[in-house]
Amino acid sequence: MIDWQRVTTLRDEIGAEDFEEVVPLFLEEVEAVTDELRANPDISRLEDHMHFLKGSAISLGFATFSAMCGDGEIQAAAGGGVQVDIAAILKCYEQSKQVFLTGLSDALTT
């Protein structure tokens, strides 16, 4: 679900102090889009939303969520936006976020 190696690599690349700033920013930006998808899933913007979420997620190690968003992006680009399981994608994000926040300190100390 979480690519902890990617998380560690990112922290090492940008430094621990900047990493502590990146995590809340990432969550804020992603949650702005996921909140919009929950409240008003605009199928005409779904491909763009999935693309943004996919890229954001993979940069912080949310591997499963990123893959689901990538699949949703492809499906939306092919005209199948109404078939994208937005609820499952949002559920995956919430689960991923929980695993990430719970395991973050352990992953960065090993």
C-alpha cells in the first residue's frame, strides 16, 4: 500500500525539515481534490483529477492509491469516466493515509 522506500528516499533527497513541511502540504492538496470528488464528482474533470492524484500519490509513496488513480485516469481518458469507482479510490486514499501516518515514524527510523 505504501512504498516506504520511496518515502525514505524523498526524505533523504529533500531533508528531514523540508519533508516535515511536504507531508501536510501533500495531504492538504490531495484532500482538496478528494473532497471535491466526494461532494461533486464532475466526470468532465475526472481525468485531470485522477492524473493529479496519481502523480501526487506516487511522489509520497502511496503506491496502491496512485495505481488506482492511474487506472481511473486511463478509463476516464477513454470515455469511461462514469465507470470509474470513485468511492473505492477515495476509500483507498483514506486507508493509505492512515497506514502512512501510523507507520511514518517507524519507517523513517529504520
